Amino acid sequence: KTIALNSKTISLEKMIAWATINGAKFLNIEKQFGSLEKGKKPGINLIQGIDLHQQKLLPQSTVKKLF
């Protein structure tokens, strides 16, 4: 969220990739986590408070772990 609020050049899509598959690759756990695929353990988060038109996080954006 800090990066999103202070950078106008990094897309929400890229930040989500950094937080999911790229994070799993960095931690060497991409075979178990990081994407929604058969055989992997899901980790589903609900991101609320997004500006959908501009695809940006807002100061009031929140993340809630669902699974």
C-alpha cells in the first residue's frame, strides 16, 4: 500500500504479482503457493477500497485474508 500511494508508475497488477507469484518465487515456494492452480494451496485475500476506474489502491484500502 505504501508503494501504491507513493508511486504513480507501478500498476496495481504489477504490485499484486509482486505480492503473489513473485513473492512465492523469491521464497522458493512457488510450487505450493503464489497462484491459483490445481495442486497448490489457495491463499485468497479480499482487497477492498480500490479505485476500480483508475485501478489504484486508496489510503482507505484494506486487505482481509479469506483462505
